[in-house]
Amino acid sequence: MLPDQYYARQVFFCCNRRDGGRECCAAKGAERLRAYCKDRVRALGLAGPGKVRINLAGCMDRCESGPTVVVYPDAVWYRIRDERDVDELIERHLLGGRPVERLQI
């Protein structure tokens, strides 16, 4: 972690809702997946200053690929479809420091 960072990693889940029938991450379960991720990170003792923060984001303009998640400062973009994908992201990227190639967009 760089000295000026408050969190080692921040995970942003797009939870944008679009009107007019356009695709959006919220309609694809992003809010549920974010809540699951937040609970798992907390349960594993990974949450908090100097560790990991799970954030809600507005539109990241990639809803067609979503639910869209980006991990900073690594700038790795993911498509997360279910709880298994969340578990793999936590295990491999947040704990292991290795991006999950099969989930990247």
C-alpha cells in the first residue's frame, strides 16, 4: 500500500439503474452481488482502513458487459455474474493479489 492510500484496494460495483429499457448493472443483480461481497469481505476480516473497501458506484458506462466491477488501484475491470464469481475475486485478487483472467472485461 502506498503511504497516501487509506485503503489497500477499493472495489467498485456499478449499481446504476437506467430507464427506458436500456441495459444496466442493477437489473443484472449488481446490488445483491455487492452486498454479498461486502458481507464476505467483512467476515474474512479484510474490511477497513489499510485493507479493502467495497463501494457502490454509479454508471461506469459498461453496463452491457455487467454487472461491472473495477478494483483499484489495480484498475482491473470484471464482469461478475454470481456469488461464485465474487468468491473467486476475493480469493484470487483481494487475498492472493492475482487478477482473475476469466472474469476480466
